[in-house]
Amino acid sequence: MSDRMRADWGGPDKVLDTYVAQMDRLTEPVDPGVQLSLTVHGLLVSGELIPQWQWFAEVSEMTNNEDAFYTGMAEHVKEQSDLAHAAVKLRDTGGEVTHRQYTALMAPTSYLHLRNARIHSPDHAGRGGCLWRGRLCDVSGWTPGYSPLAG
């Protein structure tokens, strides 16, 4: 077996990776998010896919006083999303992309972010309503929409 085939097996699904990357480049909040069901280390995880910056913003708002770390992360990730979005617009119109825009545009997608996530195991009914962040490379299977098991 070639090294390239082994590398493909260990990396994230390219279609899901592209899907999440496009979601992360959105510059407006999504509500509701896109429903997904994922298989992660034998568990079923279902929820609404939302942009990374929106996930950090919602985590920061979970307590009465906004958490400075998550607020700062939300602002930073939102800035990167805005830069990537601007780079796409410039590229499509033949404009010149700055180094910062190019860097933001080419940043690899490593995590996906769910709202109203439900996590199910074979011996435990799912609990839901949480914000969930998971590594793309840990997802072994996925389907659009909620799984019937996530009921």
C-alpha cells in the first residue's frame, strides 16, 4: 500500500473538511446551523454545525459574565474568517490578496463545531443541548441531518 493511501486513511474526510471550511468562512451567524450526525470513536454525535467563531462567541456567553478568553478567541477567529472571506472576493474579481488574507484563506480546518449537540453511546441515551468541538480527523463517518438514533 502506498504512503499516500495510508495518509488519506488517517486524515479527515475531504468532503466533510471542505464543508466545515466553508461554514467557518461565513461572516454572519447561522441559526439554525446545518444538522449533522457524526461517528466519533464509536459514539454518535449529532448537532448543528456552526462557524468556529460563532461557537467561541456562544461559549463566551454561557455565563452571566462573558469569559474573556472565549470572547478574545471569538474575535480573533472572526477576524480570520473575515480576512478569508475578503480574500475569496478579491480573488474572484481579480484583485490582489494580501499576505494576511492569503494566510487566513489557506489555514487548514482542524476542528468542527456543533451547537445543540447530543452524544450517544451504545449503553447510554444521549444528553443534548451542549456546544461541542471535535477534531475532524477523529470523525470516521458522517451524514447530513440527524440520525434516527439521535431522536
